[in-house]
Amino acid sequence: MCDIHPSAHLVRRIRARLPHTCYSCGQRIVPGETYRQDSGIWDGEPERYRRHELCAVLEEQLRDDEGCWIFGGLAEAQDFHMGPTFRRAWEAVMRRPWNWEEVE
């Protein structure tokens, strides 16, 4: 059962002015790119997560074995579920190559 829900949650679309690391895939969010920022309170702690638009959309479509949304697990999930398809989509949408060295 999916039981991790924030007690408060705000999603914003932001154009990056500074570089960040995507919480989902581990790649850089470069200045000028639009990304999603999820802010909220999980387990009583305030958190902020930045994700590429593409990663956010893909995560919302993927589910784990229990049917739960894969938030922040795209780097691992894409190896099993999509592999080369994810990398081709990344390069087409982001207009830059996928860089395995950036994945943490």
C-alpha cells in the first residue's frame, strides 16, 4: 500500500537560474530549463525536491510492484522498465545527451 503522503504539498514550475540536480534521475538541471519543484512536509520534516519536467511526467506513469508511484526512483526504474527508450526520450526532449557520470 502506498502510505507516504505529505501533510502539506506544493508543486511549482520554475525556470532554473542556477544549476541543480534532478532528484529523480540524478542529471543536472541547467540554467534556462524549466523544472518542477515539489515542496512539502513528509513525516513532519520540510523537504524540497527538484525534478526535470520529463522525469516528473515519467514518474507519474511508472508504478512499483505494489502499484505505488515511483517518486525519486527514476534512475533505478528506468534501467529495468525503459533502458534505451528512456535515454532516447531524454535526448529528444532535453536536447542534450544523457550523462551516466552525473547519476549519483
